[in-house]
Amino acid sequence: MSIPYESENHHEPPDLSPRGGRVHISARHRGADATTLGSLALQLPHVLMSLAVVFLVVYAVDALFGPPWWIPLGGWAVSGALVFNHRCECLLARWLFGLRYPTPEEGRKLKTVWREVTVRAGVDGDSYQLWVEDSAGINAMAAAGHIVGVTSHSLRTLTPARLAGVLAHELGHHAGGHAWASLLTLWYSLPGRIAWQLLRWLAARVDRLSVGAAALLIGVLGAAVFALATATYGLIFLPLATPYLLAALSRRSELRADEHAAGLGFAEQLSTVLRDDLDRTEPVRTGVAAKGGRVRFTKEGVIARLLASHPDVHTRLHHLQAHLEEPR
């Protein structure tokens, strides 16, 4: 499908040249890449645990008060589709992510740059919702099915081309399915996580039980864990490694979003934004002033690096450099 396109801003700075002519909208511009599929697979045990928790709760309510248990269970099962509803996304943007509508001035700049990004990608930009976060940092976000947010500081300080590079990265998250998969798995794993926190809260108070009651509780839980481990050939312990595997996939999804931005011609602009951020934050990360004018350097722990959801800036710049060196 194609639609006529002319730049809405005839005074666009030369660092972001709008493309005229006809815009070709691809029939399929959103999917689920390998990182998304891997994340969904790793979250499956948590989702199944949530399903078990919800089933036990609604079955108990059914036994006590009478409503058929399958009605609330079915309602929960299909509730995830609401994250793609326009009105629900507006509520999520406001109350969960703390975003707001752009001011008229912000909206003009944001819509013009976003339109250029989506034109290059062959995407209908009007199908997405543009939001602003009041923040002093250079950042943006992609969430749910159609939410794209950017900080007010980014709108004030970034040139249109650099802002386009940041937005192209967020469009890459939507194109790869990272945004909707992240929110969907968060929603469907929530009952299981709440149940796990409740168990931890009860375990922290086991010392208040009598010796006999505590020994009985520990014995029952130990027998249950042993039985489950035997029946699943140890797969029950896989969730212990899930946070590290999910973090690794999250880092890979960030690199894929960078590749998407680079494929649209924004490798140089995104690299510039990352280098500026590195120059601004590197002194804070690498050392702090100590007494006598000396500087004490610190290293980030191994566990923290393994659990990091984003790759370090040096890694991102290294991958983008390969696109900058490609012959044009």
C-alpha cells in the first residue's frame, strides 16, 4: 500500500532531510524476533504458575460462593488483549509509565520527526501514540502495542536527526515485538509473583511458629520440592536462572533495536547520542572524588552486569560502528 507524502515542516534543518514522493506502507511491519520468542519461552513457567494460582483462587471462590470458576478464569486468560486497546494503552501510559500528552510545540517537533522515521520504515505512524515523560535525561521508551514515549529533555536538546535516531530505536522495539511481549508476560506472570512474595513473607515469619509446626512445614515443603524436581527432571529449578537469561535476551533486543535504527539510516545520529551520553556519565560511573583529591575507581559487580537489561554504551557503539563502516 502507498500513500502520498510531503514533509509537514518546510523549514526542516539539513541534518534530517525529509523524503518526498510516495510512501510505501508494508503489509507486515511488526512481528516477533528471536529475542521475543526466547523471552516468551522463558516466561512460560511463571505464566503457568500464575494460571495455577488463579485457578486455585477462583475454584475456592466457586466452592464458597457459587459462581462458576471458569468464568473468572476465562476472563483472566483473555484480559491480556486489553493491553492493545487504545483506551487501555492511554491509561497505561498515564498511570503506569507516568507519561503525558505533548504540548503543541512538542507535538509539532515530535510528529514531524516521527513521520520521517516511519516513512523510512514503511510504517503507518498514525497507528502509534506519541507521549512525553517529564525527565531531565536523554531517553525514550516503547511499550504495549502502540506507545512511544520520549523525555521532555530529549525534545528540548536533541536535533531533529538525533531525535529521529532515538525514535527509530524505539520503533525497532515495536517491530521486533519486544514492547508487547514484555508487558504481556509481566501481566500474566503477576499472580505467580504475588504468590511467591506471599510465600517469602510467610517463610520470614516461620521462626514465630513452634518447633514442631516449623519442622512440619519445612518437611512438607521439602517433600513437595523433591517430588516436583523428580517429576520434572530438575526443570523446576530453571526459573532460578531465568533472570540471567531474560537479562541476556533484553540486552540482545537493545542491539537489535539499534540495528533497526541503523537500517533506516540513523546509525550516525544514534551513535552521536550514545557518545554524548557516555561523555556525560562516564566520570560518574568510573570514579568518585575521595579525600586528598584522590579518585577511587570502582568496578561494577559481575552479578549486576549479568542482570543488566541494557548493554553498556561501548558495546552498542561497537555494533553501530559496523554499520557506519559499510559502503554506501
